[in-house]
Amino acid sequence: MESVLGRYKNLIVLVCVLFAQVLGLAVQVKRTTDTESSRLIRIWAVDSVTPFEKVLNWMHNSSWNIWHNYFYLRGVRAENRGLKAEIERLRLEQIRLNEDAAQARRLQALFGFKEQFISQTKPAQVIGSSGSEQSRAIYIDKGESDGLKPDMAVITADGIVGKVLKVFHSTSQVLLIDDQSSGVGGILEKSRLQGIVRGTRSGEVVLEHIMSDNPVQPGEVVRTSGGDRIFPKGLPVGTVSQVGNGPDLFLTIRVRPAANLSKLEEVLVVTKLVEQEPTQLESGPVRAADILAQRLPSVPDKPPAADPSKLGAGEAAKPSAPAASKPAKPAGVSAPNTNAANPPKPDDKVPPKPQAQASPARAASPSSPGVGPTATAPSALKPATEKGPAPPPVKVVDPTPSTPKPKPAAPPANAPTPIQDGPQ
Amino acid sequence: MPITYTSGEQVEVYRFNWPITIGVPATALFLQAWLPRHLSFFAMLDLPLLVTIFFGISRRNPVSGLLTGSIIGVFQDALTSLPIGINGIAKTVVGYGASSLGVKLDVENAGARLLVTLVFCVAHKIVYFMVARGLVNLSMQWSWPHELWAAFINAIVGVFLFFALDRFKQRT
């Protein structure tokens, strides 16, 4: 027996070592969460490597800064002039974008949307990488002591970088978006098609799960969709560089990352996200009917207020233009219609409306045949949230039946168009 | 001083002092993590693998070689986002193979070193691929041109690295 052990000692040791590692791998693969037993060796490895990386990084940055900030200042004046011109151009663009943003906020408030804001970030320096083609990860010089936690988004000014994968005491491992195990919810900016941004083994970034019958052009910008609950919606991911047919009726869309993932120096870790409804600049609820009434060329005198209890269920289904001519009525559901046809000015305030009210409004659009001030409201005008059997048709009571019909509220070109139930 | 004899030829066995035994693999691991961030070309290199091969063929002791490969590989895995053990298993096999080959062959000249390193780099990739696909279920794709090119680059660098590390050898 001893001779056998002695003869095959090397082979036995090899088998034992391999078996131990296979066992360790099996335990790690089976485990869904990262626990201490496998973290220990990672902590040892990271703690032994990252201090040297930090020192070298500091030396590199110091020498680079000394050279660039004190010696190499050639062309700074010309660059300064160029930057000033750029600032002027960006100021003009900012004015336009502010208008768009204000309008978007109002619409979001109108539909009761919630949006995520990056409220706190932590700057960090990249100090190292995993050093492997199979694992595209970097190390940053901020860790648990700086408030970092796993699954925090890591971004740059250009676009997203990745997410925090493992957090150590003073360093963290960041999984880049071009790693084959990463996944980010992405949306194409123009076509609004949603997919998943993944990395490939060769380090490319692809957008998956876009059906091949959708038109996608190279050059289109990909942004985060917010569906992964890690990255806030709207951050730039990259630009479509190549589109081809892939397997299973899906397109193969290659994306050029917006951030230069191979030359990362400094990144921002999103440490706090706030989810809230967009706020409006001015306070005080204003009824949609009032807004519409202000826009009309002439509004007749307010008739005697009708008893709201006498109004039938179909009252809410009145078309928007007549509703606007009777401001005494309860706030109608025609506000979305109005806004859809005639976008409000930046200083307009529209109270948020439940989205369920949009359905009757759409059904009651003046473009619908047979729906007038005295028309019988069809049962389809019931709100979508209503349950139970449909009530019998109710005749809509017009509070001003004898009043001559005012002049048309809006020219046909401005007729309200049916709104959509959702944002898409 | 000759220790092992193979086919009548004398094959010398070397040893290394402790600072070199620990320092060289640690430096290789550090450089592997540090250099690719500045020069992406270095991601193709596998310095810990070259160190494993060097220690294996120099010591000519299979147990020592496989343990060296195992430890270096596990620490290399610890720096990645992948499960620990993939590189460990691959480098264990390479360390065992390199030291076993070193017992039988004299790999002191540049040509032999180039060939041996090339073969072990490909073998390392094959074992790594099998473990990653078979045990961990990673979605990896095999590309012969890429792997052969990477192995060739590693072999070229290995030849120079081995000659640089030769000065740390101590005859037993």
C-alpha cells in the first residue's frame, strides 16, 4: 500500500487539489449570495494588490498633473477662446432645453409619473482591473467606508460604466457593461424600443431582444430604460454602431459605449436615488377647464350653476370644447385632450389626473360621431376602473340648453385629438 | 549538482528563496491587474500563467508545481468577478504538467521554452474553457485564431521573462 501511495504520490496530490477546487466551485455556483467563505480569499487578494495600485495611481496622477498644469500649457489661450464660444452656444441650447424640460415635467405631473433623480454621487478613481479578458471588471478607490453598496450605478459624464459588484473596506469591484455577465435595461432614443444591453466575450456591447422587424439605424442613441432598477432612466449607454440579423427573429445590434471603458480614470458612483413625482414651479391647483377657458377667444357669461347631483354619469363624458365653454362645470376630463391638441405654455399648471380618466375622455372626443352636448352617453364611456354591469344609457343634461351655442371653441385644425392611455 | 537523471542526461533541479517564491507571483498578479488598465494589450497576456510554468519547469517537482499553480490561480480568480477556482484548476493542471515535463526534458534553451510555453498556454485555455463551460456554465465562445495568437504572444513574452527570472535560480 505504501509503495502504491509513494509511486502515485504526485497524481494523488493532483487529484486531491483538483477535487478540492471543483468542490469549492460547486459550492460557489450553487450559492446564490456571496458569503464570507469565498469573500475571505477575495479580501486577501484585493487587500494585497490594491494598496500598491493606489500608490502607483497616485504617483502617476501627480506626475501627470505637474506636467499638464505647470509645464505643458501650449495652446491654452486658443482653447480658452474655443471654450468660451462653446459656452455661449450651450447657453442658447440650454434655454431651449429648459423649455422642453419644463414641458416634460408638466406632462409627467399630469399623468402622475414618478421619475428617479440622482440625488447623491461619490467620485472615485479607477485603480485597477481584474486583468482578465473573461472578467471585465475594474477596482475603484472607494468602498464600504465611503458608503458604497453592491448594485450601485457607476457612471461618467459621458455615459454609464457599470455597477458595483463587490464592496470591500476601502475599495470596490465594478462590473463593466461590456462584461458578458452584465445586463442593463436599454431603450433606443428615437424608436423607443426596449431591450437588454449586454457584454460579449470579446468585450463588445450589444443590445438584445429587439425584434428584427423593427427599423433600427446605426447612429441611434441607446439610453437606460430604468427597468433594471439600478440605472436611472435616460442616461446615455452608447450609440448603435452596427445592425444585423441575429438568431430567433431578433436583431443583433452592436453598441459603441458612450463612456470609454478602456480608459477610465475617474467615475461617479450613484449612492442615492430619489423617486418622486416631478414638482411644478408654482403651487395651487388649477382646473383644466379653467386653463382651457383662458385660451378660448371669447367665453360667454357663466350660466347659473347646475346642481351637480342632477348631472348624470355621462356628464363627465362631455366633449372638451363645450366643457370649456361652461367653466362652472366640475373639472372635466378633457384636460388631457386639450393639452394633447394644444400644448400648454411653460407657466401653465395642470393638476395631475388619474390615468383611468383618460379613457372616457378619449371616448368622448368630439371627433367621435354622435357625441354632442345632448347626446346619449354610451356605456363605453364608463371609466376603465369601474366594475359591475353597465348602467342604462343616461341622457346628458346640458345646463344651458336655451343658450345659443357659442362660437366654435377651436378651429378644426386645433380639434382635440384622442390621447393615449400611456406615455408611449 | 545533478539530482534527476533522464535518459542518461543530467537535469538540474533549482530552488528559489522565499522572497522570490512569494514576490514573483505576487508581482505578476499585481502587474496583471495594473497594466491592462493602462495598456489594453496586456489583457491578452497571462503573467501568472508564465510564472507558474517557469516555477514548474525549474523546480521539476510535480507537487510543488501543482501547488504553485493552484495558489496563483486561486488568487488570480479572487481579483475577477468570476467564481474562485476556474483559473485555480487550470493552473494546477499546467503547474503539474510543466513540472512533470521538466523532469523528462531539458527546457533551458529558448526554442524549447517557446514551444513548451505555447503548448501550456493552449492547454491552460482548453482546461479553463472546459471548467468555465462545464462546471460554472459560463457562456464562453472558443476562437482558435484568438487563442493561438494569445498563446504565441504569451510564449514570446515568456521566453524573455524566463531568462530574466533565471538569475533568481539557486542550484540545489
